[in-house]
Amino acid sequence: MSVEKTYLVSVILPVYKTEKFLRRCLDSLLAQTYSHWEALCVDDGSPDHSGEILDDYAARDSRFKVFHCPNGGAARARNFALDHISGEYCFFMDSDDFIHPQLLEIGVHFALLTGADTVAWTYDRTYHALGEIRHFFGLPDKRNIRFPHYEIGQIEYKSVDELLDWASEYSKPKDIPIRWAVKHCQPWRVMLRSARVTGIHFTPDIMYEDVAWWGEVMLECPKACILNLPLYFYYPNPKGYIHAAKKEYRKMSLKKALEMSRAVYAAKGTEKQRDQWEKHFVTPFLKHSYVNFSLEGELD
């Protein structure tokens, strides 16, 4: 990769009870074509052997920096790591997932090429769909993944000055071509300029801890580069906390997350931005069948 300066990327990795998948996750970092990274691995009081696996990798490669913390949830683990970032850019991973070998190389390239605060990509839908089918039929996970090689000079991208104009939660804005829509608020979909996000924290003690975070990130990191590339491999873990959570807890969490996001936009957003957040994020959530609550703090 030809850049005048090598930029450090801080990879934030909260870890809890994922010993079955963790080595695959860490190996995907070791396989990166861009080598100037650090992995801030937060052992969130994991009761299995995850902490030992992290220590093993750290002993072999100093780029893995391991923190053993009492269990506090993914939000607290990520917030802890945000306070220890050294890189100019940061990227969030989940410890049961893995990434394309060129993800960091491509992310840094387009951040520098476009001057973006945010570089966004998508996940490999084929892998995700096949994983769900295999789980349904009780089949083992596919082990050998063939990664396509991307010629960076041939990658199409969209450079935008206002990310919120191009983002939505479930349905894309009608005036945006679907290939350029940045959908959903998972942290692993983006690489971010660290200086702009280290003060933006995730909401602890709830699911949807990334909703208010994502809303504020789009206000603080509006200049973005959108890539229609499946660089992230999201593992459909049937034992993940989202699948196991009870309906009432999900409702409570969603209500709190949406109310907090409204507070963020009421304090920091323009009238247009508040309207976009309400239309493209809040309203789609409220149309879900299991949601039967009203929100406080209605936006004007």
C-alpha cells in the first residue's frame, strides 16, 4: 500500500465467552495485509478460556494488548478500550466474527484518499445466510473461507459530506441508491477517525447500546466514504445475547436507547438532522410489532 505515512489503527475487541470462535477472530487480524494495527482486547470477565487465549496471542505478538476486567457488558468493555486508543483510526470487532484480510488496508486507503472521518462497508451476506441454514439443520460451521482479492484502484466508492443523508436503520431513504445506503448501527461496519469518537460512549446495561452512539457518531463524523464491499464476516451465533434476551428486556432497552438518541439530537443536531434521525431511525424501530410503547422527549 503506497501512502506517505503509515497510520496506526486501533481495533477494539470486547471478549466474553467466545473461546470457540476467538482464535479465528484473532487469526483474521494476523492475516491483515495492513500490519500497522493494535488490538485492544478487553476480557470482560469471561468465565471460559477466552482470557487465556488472549494472553497466548499477546505473548506471541505485541500488537495484541489485553485488559482483564470484571464483567460489565460489551458497552463498558468498548468504553474502556476507547480510553486506551493510540491509533489515528479505530475499528470495532465482535469476538465471534472475523474480517477480510484486506479490511484494514482498504479502510486506511480510502480514509486517506477522501479525507473521510468514517469509512463504511457491509458484511458478507452469503456467509451469514449459509451459517443460519447450517445452524437450522444442525450442521457444523464452514471452516474454509475463500476471500476474493480486491484491486484497490478498481474499487468503487462514494464520498459524501453528510453521512446522515445516506444512512438509515431498516429502509433506505427513497432518494438514495441502495448500494450506497449505510444501513444499521453496528459498530463493526465502520472505521472511524479516533480523535472524533473517543469521547462518544456506548450505553451500558441495555441492548441496543450502539443506537445513541451511532447517532452521535454521524453528527461528529459526517464526512464519509461508502464502500459497497462485504469486508466483515458476521457470525450468526445462536447463543449470542441478542438471541437469548427476553422480549420485555429488549423493549426496555430499545425504549431507553431511542430516548437517549433523541436527547443527543435535541442537544447537538440541527432541525434537518433531528428530522432525518426521527424519520430514518426512530420511526422504523417503532413500527416493529413487539414495540408498543411511547417515547419521551418528542422532537419538534
